[in-house]
Amino acid sequence: MRTVLVTGSAGFIGYHLAQLLLDEGFRVVGYDGMTDYYDVALKQRRHQMLLQHPNFTCIEAMLEDFDRLHALALAERPAVIVHLAAQAGVRYSLENPRAYVDANLVGSFNVMECARQLQVDHLLMASTSSVYGANTDMPFAETHKCDTPLTLYAATKKANEAMAHSYAHLWNLPVTMFRFFTVYGPWGRPDMALFKFTRGILEGTPIDIYNGGEMYRDFTYVSDLVRGIRLLIDAAPVRPESPEEIAAGDSLSPVAPFRVVNIGNGEKVRLLDFIEAIEAECGRAAVRNYLPIQPGDVPATRADASLLRALTGYAPQTPFRDGVARFVAWYRDYYRV
């Protein structure tokens, strides 16, 4: 039985990934700092459900605590590490930038050090579509330049990619970075748009809509996302013998076993259409508060997911209206609305 260490296991994506891995026969070791960026009770409930499975164990500690992380890694000897833990939130990075340096830079460095010392079969690390920054060439492809991040959050994730490439090159450590595109679904984060919109609509309180609603996002349903991660576990990159071996469109490094992969639906959805889908599921109209675009926000994102399909034979495909319906059903059940 292969052991996978999942950082951020009490988080939205970490919980869903851990559940999928357990269902497929893996042993999962979770690591989560349980920070109060959002409702800790939601994180605790996710861990409680995972702990019902005999092949799940976890520890609550901060990524910045290298001694705790290192001791766990040495004790459990995971074959694979999936690093999801981070200080999340694009907008919060304007309010508390130091949290992003501590968690996303120092914490990720600690994870890479553990992976190097253990020589794991594969290190997979979460990046974000935010690294595309001011790039307007859509759909976003992994081979596009990402030199214009618009927030510190995006900058720390781009730094993670550069740091991980150096580790892959120096230590022949197989690394896959995956870039997420607006993940949503049951057990989602309360700071994200779908959660806030659903709560506001059901409570009858105003929802903030930026840029007059003329925003477009590649919404990716969480089950599709974690299926992509699961399949990428088995697609560890190998350092090529020569650059000529690298297929067109592949982000594989010519000097390291390192690759970046988008995980997204490849569909650009208008924010107002997304809100209308939530209204339909909630059975009431939103009280709309239109605002200008926020600093650091981009008007549109869309993924080119062809590399994921080439590597795994899989691509996300859940229609956003179906995903919204599942989230609203979960929200009503969880909060008894």
C-alpha cells in the first residue's frame, strides 16, 4: 500500500483529494495547520470524516515548523507528497502579505527539503492560474510566460514553481506543479465567491459583484480537479535526454524532471451567468451590489487543458450549472437552510 503525504488535508481541495486516494486504496497521511483564515470548524469536520477511514492519519502543525514536518515525513516515509497547504486568497494578500511569505515560501521550502531528503517518487505541488497575471493570451497554456503577477499571492506561487524547478534539476527529484482554475464545489471555502453568493442569496443580504459582473472565470468542479491530481501522481516527469524529446505543447523542462500542468475546464464562464445559476438553485434573486474591479483582479481566465489530457487521458468536464446545484444542495444540508 503506497503512502501519500497530503499537506492541507483539512482544506477544501485536500479533503476531497484525501478521500479519493483512500477510496482507491492508498494510505494517506494528512498535515494541516488549522489556521483561522476561515471557519476552523469546517476544517475540523473535514478531518473528522477522513479519520473514519482506517488508512488515514493526520497531524495538526504549521508548515513553517520544519522539525514537526520533517519528523512526520521520516516516520511515515511517503512515496508521494502532494503539497496543497498554503495561505490562500488573492485579495487577502493585500491585507496580510507576511502570511503568504511564511506559508507559501518558507512552508513550501520545508516541504521540498523533506521530499529531497526522502527522495520521494513524485512531489506534486499546487500552483494557481493567478500566475498568468496580466497575460491576455487565452486560453492560458503552460508554456506561456508568467512574468507579470498582479498580487503577492500569485508571486509566491510563481516563486514556488521556480524553487521546485531548481530542486528537480539539482536532485533529480520528479516534480509536477499543477495550476488550479477557480475551484468550487461542496465543502468549499467560505471566502470564495460561490460560498459568499449562496449565503447572501439565501439570507437576503447584498452580494458584491465586481467590474459590473463583466468577469469571466474557468470554473473547475472539485471532483474533476482531484481526479486530475490523482492521475498526475502516476505521470511523474522524467528528465529528457535532449530538448528534441519534448513534445510540442509540453511544459517539461529540458534540464530537469519538472513539469507544469493546468487543471481547468477550458470554458470561460461569465460571472453573471454563474450568479444566475445560483439564484435558480436557491429559488430567489440576489440583492446585487455592483462594484469596480478590485486591485490585483483579472477580468478573465481560461485554461488550455490539452496537456493534462495528453498525459492522463482525462480532462475536467462538469458543467458549471451542475456543479452549482451540488454545492447549493450541500450548503442547505450542512447549514440546515
